[in-house]
Amino acid sequence: VFKIEDKKHIVNDCQGEKGQTFQDFVAKLPEDQPRYALCDIDYETADGRTQNKLCFFFWSPDDKTSVKDRMIYASSKDAIKKK
């Protein structure tokens, strides 16, 4: 999970272990601040093959964050994807 510090720098906020659940992942997201997150997801396809996907999440609770914070995170999203 990543956050923007001092409205300039994207830094690591926390990291989860490989075996944690999606509920553990969601619990790390704050209720009142935006965050970016990467999640490494293992799954099995319908034909039985094991697959792995790296998923990008943009967390922004509309009712508890300021418009300014949401705009900063939305405009910085491409920078984190390039890392």
C-alpha cells in the first residue's frame, strides 16, 4: 500500500504477507485517506491452470476525503504505475 507524503513523494505505507486474504488487504486501507495498492493475486482458471496477476488499486473514499487529496492522488496515478 502506497501513500503520497508531503503532497510530493509516493512512499510505501505498509506491506502484507503473501498468504494474507483480501479482507486483510482491505483492512490496511484507511477509511479517511486515499491510497494506491498493488496486490499479487494467485488463482486457478476454469480449466485448472494456476495463474498469477499483479493488480493495481486506487482507493479513494469519496465521503471522507477532501477534493484536494482526491485530485492529488488521481493526477499522480500514472507516476506510480511507471514504478
